[in-house]
Amino acid sequence: KEKKPLTLQEKIERLESIINSQDKFNDFLTTIFELIDIDHSGQIDKKETNRFLSEVSRALDMEEPDASEIEEFFKMFDKDESGFISKEELAEPLKGLILVWHDVMKENLQEPSE
């Protein structure tokens, strides 16, 4: 049986449940981190970052980032400059992204259909 796509309201409710529950956010963070951490080392290196950004770009039908853009992205997340992104370093930007998605979806829900 095929899964029915979520409505915009259902997507908003899912994001709100992640925003409002630390346990759900931690589960979401772990899932995202494990998707990026291909070698399961417990940290994300530049190669894994490159692969992730390239896949996201292709999925969104956008131009893939060049080496300097990947380096800039990596530096933004690698707060302790260890050369790796930890799960803790990924948490804050991921929460920010979820909040942005939530706000954009709520705006879309409130716009009248033409």
C-alpha cells in the first residue's frame, strides 16, 4: 500500500513536535547525523560533508557547491576547528533550519490559494 503524502498542516505538526520535544529533536538529530556520517565514526569529515551537500544540491536541482563553498559550510559547523563536525555542532544549525522550515510552511498555509 502506497503512503499518502503528508498535507502541509501535517508537515507543520511534525515539525512542531520536533521543535517542542527535546527527545524528538534528539532522535531527529541522530537520524540526520547518521545519514551524513557514512563511515559511522561519530563525526562528520569534509568528504562526508561534500557528499551530503552534493546530494542535497542534486535533489533540489541546484548547482553543486564548489570546493570553497564546501569549505565555508564546513567552517560554519566545525565550531571547535577540530576538522570534524560533531553531533553537538550539528544540533544548533539543524534546530535553526527546522524553525525556518516551520515558519515558511506556516506562511504558505496562511496564503490564500489562487
